Amino acid sequence: MSPLAAEIAIIKARASHIRQIAGRMRQADRDEVFAASGRSPLSGLSFSYRHSSLAWTALFDGRPEVMWGVGDINILTGIGAPWLLGTDAVEKNFRSFLKISRNWPAQLLSRYGLLRNFVDARNAISLRWLEWLGFQLFEPVEINGHSFRLFEMQTAPKSGETNV
């Protein structure tokens, strides 16, 4: 981490951020996008952005470094697929990133009852971050010949309800 932490601002994601982030995407995210879909960083980030109901960009010192969002898996049952792709700035400013990301799941769970997606089993930093956020991680499964782990989080049942 640099001596002075980056100033981070969260804004609504824009298509103009995609090329800037994709061109500098961290290697673990590049590998995950390719393993999951066979897509390039640009194509993968564009696809995720276009298929999201909500998406944001984190600007580090005014520069787009991270984009994340959530796509609808099933709007009737309230299931969303959260995703995040970024540059090495996330790791260089990890303390600041942890602070700004701490409440993201709660914000998404105000709209979705269940958040669910897969993460590349090789992506150790993302796995630790997801656990830190409170996601449950499941045993690896094979997708396109690569090992991925399902992660999910759900809202607590309301009084008198049970989760199935």
C-alpha cells in the first residue's frame, strides 16, 4: 500500500469505464473471466455491465479501478448474481477497499433475498474477501474444465418464516 491511501469515490458505473478497467485488469480477474466464459477482459466486463440491474465504479484518485454490480438470476424469487472485476489498485489499497466494500452485501440484500455466483477457486484474494464479507463458500465444482466455488449469502428469515 502506498504511504498515502488513494481517495476512493463510488459512482454509478458507465460504459466509458469498461475499457479503462479492462485494459489494466488484475491477472486473477483476467484468468477467471477467461476460465468462466472464454472472454477477454473487455468482453467479460462489457457483458457483466450490460447484464446488470445495478452497477457501480470505484474511482481511486479519480481513475476507474473497480467495477461491480449484480445481475438478476430470478427476479420473481429475488436471486441476484453479484460480480466484481478490477485492477491491481484494489490490492495496493486493500485497507481502503475493505472499508468501502464492507456494506455492499447488506445494500444488495435490501433488494435481493439471495446473492449467488461462482468464483475461480484459484483466486485466493477474492475467496478471502468473500469470506470476510460473510459469504458462504461451497466445495469446488468444475465449470468449463476449471475449478470454481459457489458463494452465496441470503437475508435472514423474517419472524415466523423458514428458509428452504
